[in-house]
Amino acid sequence: MIAGILLLAVFIYLIVHGGKLGDFTETKSVASVMCLSCMGIE
Amino acid sequence: MIHRIVQALAAIGINSYFFGWFHGAVYQGPTKQACVPILNCWGCPGARFACPIGNLQHYIGLHLIPFYAAGVFGAVGAAAGRMACGWLCPYGLAQDLLYKLKTFKVRMPKVFSIGKYLMLIGVVGFVVYFTAEPWFCKLCPDGWIIAGLPLVMMDKTGDLKALTGWHYYMKIGLVIFMVMMAIPIKRFFCRALCPIGAIYSVFNRLSILNLRVNKDKCIECDSCQMTCPMDVAPHKSPANLDCIRCLDCVRKCPTKALTYGIK
């Protein structure tokens, strides 16, 4: 359980760190357009 | 029953941008910043959240460290292992329902389970890194089912329809193949091909929440394995890499030998 809690803390830190680097905004901008690759369109 | 209700509510909630379903538009609101912890195409007209594997590929393709996607996968995995696969994934729900069709059933050889790790390391990792193209998205059947099919069908201008070609038809072929495999084999895609399942499986032995077996109570009737949607034997291996913590086995166990909680 201790390993799990430590891992959880590390990964939550990664989310926060990614957010500070602008990952949330980047994710929104990529996710808000029609993904042609996903749709199977070239 | 509760399990199915949660799966259905998750599928609807994650894809609850109903305006998009009726008008062929993609949601662009603030929740698109958040990645859902399961496979759900962000190109889907109903999707309110981002796909974590799409996010992961985006950063790998740019040769940047995917802090956010790694954090989401790791936090969910560290808390509950593959539980998100069992309770939240709409594609998993579809496979569970397809397997209920009354036809001949086949057990998938265990060696096929390696496929999801090859998909993760090979396609999501190396191929995306060297080509800078989201190759898993190009192959993902979920993308055609909930994005390609509805958006092309609702395309009023004809622009999208004009762009359909070999790739679109290849995806239709992949979807047909996945459906044909899901009918006789329990969760074929999750066990053999899903890179998200591959990531979470690593955490199954370390997660805070875990499955436990009381050997004194277990009568080895195998009812847990028979009910398991991933065809694992929880009484022999409660932290199996393929266990999705759906807890069907816990409910089915006649002697209550299986329990789920903090390890």
C-alpha cells in the first residue's frame, strides 16, 4: 500500500507539473479539432 | 447490474455533448483540457474530454515528455490498477455486450496478451516517435465508431465524404474484425491490443486498491474464472495483469473468498 501511495503522489505531481508547463491548454487545443487520423480520413 | 449501470452512465457522461451528436460538431469547451482515463476518441462529436492515448502520442510525436498523460495513467493505475477498464470504458462495455450473443465461444491463447505491450511500445512509442504521426489513432477502431462514422454521416457540405478513401475503409474492416473477435472471445481488444490496458496492467500489483483471496474459504469451484470478462482466474492470481477489477468475481463467489479493498 505504501508503494501505491508514493506512486500516486508522484503521478499527481506529474499532472500538476504538466499543467504548469501548459499541458492542459495544449491538450484542449489538440482535442478541440476534428481528428482526421481518428476518423480514418487522410 | 450496478456494474452495467455504471458502465452505461460513464459511456453517456463522457460523450454527453448532445449538440455535437445532432449537428456534427466537436466540443471545444473547458473540460476538453481533462483526459478521461480510458479509450474514448476525442474526435467524437459527443466527447467532452480528451483521449489520454491521443495526448500521449501528441507529446511523443513532438519529442516532449508527456507529463500530463503519464500523470493521469499513473495516478489512476496507482490508485486502482485496471479498474477504469472494467467500470468506465465504453469500448469495454460494447465488448462485454457482444460476448453475450449466443454463439460458439473460444478461449484466447495467453500469448496474445503480449500484443498490447507491443502496441504500446511499438506503435504508440517507437512508430509515433519516429514518424510524428498518431499511428495508434489511425488504427484505433473506436475512432471510426464514435468519430469517423457519425461525422461523415452528418457531413452536410460533403467535404469529409470527399476525403474518405482507403484509410476510412481499412478502419471499417478493422471494426468488423474487432466485432467478429469480440463475439466469441472475452474482451479481445482489451486483452490483446489496448495500449491503455497495457499501461494500467503494470500497476495491478502495486495499486492501493487490490483484490484479495482467502485461501481458507476458497473451494476452487472456478466460478470466478467463468464469470470473469477477461478470462483470468482471480482465486489463483488476484493481482493478474489482465484483471480489470470489475468485481464480477467478488459478487459471484459462493463462499465470499474474494474481497476488494486497500491492500
